[in-house]
Amino acid sequence: MDVTPEQRTYARLAAICFLANFVLQGLGDGVTIIARGGETFVQTARYVAENELLWRVSTLEVGLSWIVIGILAFALYAVLEPVNKRLAQLALCLRLGASFVGAASLMFRVAAARLYPSSATEGLFTTEQLRTLVSVMKQGANAGVHVAWIFQGAGATLFFLLFLRSRYLPRALAGLDIFYSALLIPMSAVMFVYPQYIGTLKLVMLPGFLAEVATAIWLLVKGLRPRATPEARA
């Protein structure tokens, strides 16, 4: 079965969304990482207060990345719906769930950012009280992200299973994507229960990030392979 021009168009859109998501998340989270470099809560609060516009822009970039994930879900659905409509619909719903939950978790990051300037108002809160409040907000934001990653991993696993079945991607690449997408589900659950291991577990998922980058580049440069016929799959 030949790949339609519409599928090829959506495949390239999916590739662009993959890369845009990585760039937006990297830029948005980069500011947070720099701010956390402060040795004390007061230093972090001072950084946020002095760079409020930068902080807001970085938060917006993270929000846009979750929107891009929703667009990516629809693009992948358009590509893979002819392979198996029901599985593609389920994968779309799961990926959209990730987009919605992840975007909603931003409210905690915004609330935490509003607390930092309060440290400059003497007598309003003690430093320890503000540190506790910000910590609670961060935990809420992290919990939302980890639940979103569970949705995302489940949806991505189904999408890449359809890629493997259709042979639109090389088998090795699709298989690698399936493995790391499925691995994201238990890893996110562990991060949710044991947040002290978040840093280590994120490093474990680095090869999965590289596999998705490779997938995006393949779709952008090579496009989709002709779909394998039932005889070829047999």
C-alpha cells in the first residue's frame, strides 16, 4: 500500500513537533536549572525576582511544549490511522492526556514563582515558611509532570508499535522507540513515589531522548517508507 501525500505531510509535521518540543522544554527548564544553582533559598529567590520576565518567558516555553505535544499526537494519529484506527485513537487520547495534565501542572510553577518575591517583604513570611511553601509547589508540579509522562509513555508505545507494524520506520529504530516509551511508564511511576531518585532516572532515559531525536530526523529527511503488505509482513 502506497503512503499518501497527506501522511507524508503529517509525518514531517510530527518530526518538527518532536524537535520543537525538545527545544522548548530545554529552553524553559534551563532557566529553572540556573536558578536552582543558588546555594540558598534566598539566592534563588533573588535570581527569580531580578529575572522575572525571563522566568515568565521560560514558563511560557514549557507551556508551549505541552501544546506542541498535543499537535504531535494528532500528526502521529493522521500518519498511523490507516494502520489500525482503534489503536491510533487510543494512542491519540493518551498523548492528549499527557498534554492536558502537563500543561495544568504549570499552575504550581507559576505559584512558586510568585512566592519567591515575598522573601523581600519583611515580616510577611519567614525564610523557612517560604522554603516550605515553594517546596510543596514544586512537588505538585513534579507530580503532574510524572503523571503526564505515564500518559505520554503509554501513547508513544502504541504509536511506535504501529510504526513497527507498518514498517514506516526501520525496525531497529521503531523497536528502540517502543522499548524506551514503555520504560518511561514504570520509570515515571518510580519518580512519583520516590522523588529522590529523579536525577538518576532521568539519566537512564537519556538514550530514549536520543532515539526520539533520531526518529524526528528520519521522518524529516527520509520520510515514510512504503507500507509493508500483509504478504511482506508474513
